[in-house]
Amino acid sequence: MNRIRAVIFDLGETLYEPPTLGAGYYQYHLTMSRKLLGEDFYFPEEQYKKADAVAYEQVARRLVEEGVGPEYEITKQDWVEYDTAILKGFGVTGDLERLGRKYQDLWEAFEETYTPVLKPDTRGVLEGLSDRGYRLGLATNWSDPSEQLRKDGILDFFQSVQYSLVPGYSKPSPYMLFRNAQVLGLNPRMCAFVGNSIRVDIEAARRAEMLPILLLQVYHERPIDDGLIGIERLADLLDIFQ
């Protein structure tokens, strides 16, 4: 612990509250698919996981083959391709391309009503760590978050902000974590990474040889093991990094 000189954060569901639509992407997709196909439509969580993996891999393969860079902005057509594939995985039949476009329209309408909200202790934790001399970074599987961070008055806390939704660059790849370490001027082993997902965030931290810290949730991909630190809330970081 004494070697840590920087703390890098995930963004969504770590520094910001998740949307109130439900707990996790399974609930998001179940809600949206019922808006599209009727309230009786249903698929189990395991089916969602398989459909998501297949849909993601279809889009990922194309982006990799096209050689897009880490800061490539995912287009609406990219999302429609994903939506069409995941609906197929949910067992939907018919004109899937048309349904995929309507599905994406529902998501965009939801996102327009969703305003990201900082978790109550985010600002205090960032300020506390910064005051103690820790360098701070960000690694998020999304578009450039700088404007939102600026709007919420926390952008200046970060010396490095890395983002990507492109496979090979996005987590669980360690690419963004290595980029943070490079910008911060530190060996990755001198950095901690804080996230809310074992499968995505903790795996990326381990691949980068950073100290993995998991923000505990009411749902997990699998049981927590002894190879990471678990915290109940962000403020616990101030007890860990004195």
C-alpha cells in the first residue's frame, strides 16, 4: 500500500450514480425491450449475457478490422447494429433492422432524460486524495467525459482522463490504465484502480498490475476473492490512503 502514488477511477456507477431504471444492464434491456415489444416480453439474465456477448463481439470485430483508434466515437449505426444483434439473441424475430432502429430510438430518448449525478462523497474524496498528494486519473468505457466533469466542477482534480469504447482499448484491456500511468509519470505498480465491476474494472487493474479496489454493489459477477480490496463507499478510500 505504501508504494501507491496515484488513484485512477472508473466513471459510471463509481463516481456517478447509475440511472434509476434498474440495477444493471440486464434490467435496462428488459425494461427497454418491454417498451418495444410489450409488457409480457421476457428473457432470463443468462440469455441476456449470452446475447450481449454475441452482439458486442459482432460490432467489436468490425471496429477492430476497420482499425479505428481509441477515441473513435461510436455512431448511431454502430449501436443499431448492436441492438439488432442483441434483439436476435433475445429471441425476437421479424424485421430486426427496423426493430433495432426503434430500440435505439428508445435508448436515446431515455438518455436525453438522464442527467448524470455525482455520488454524494465523490467531490470530497477527490479533494481529500488530491490534498494528500495523490495523482488522480480516470478510465471510462464511454465517450469523452470532460465536459460533464467540467460541468460538475471536478475536471481539474484529474491529471489524466482516458476514454474508449473501442475493443482492444476499452476495459478489461489494460490500455487506458497504462495510458493513465504514462501521463501521470508513474510505474503502473504505483497506481490503484477503483471500479465497480469485477469482470471489467478489476480484470483491467490486474492486467495492468495495479492495486485493484472494488466498490461493492448489491450484485456481482462472481464472489469476491482475496486478491482485491473491497470498499462500501468511496469515502472509505480516505481511510485507506492516509
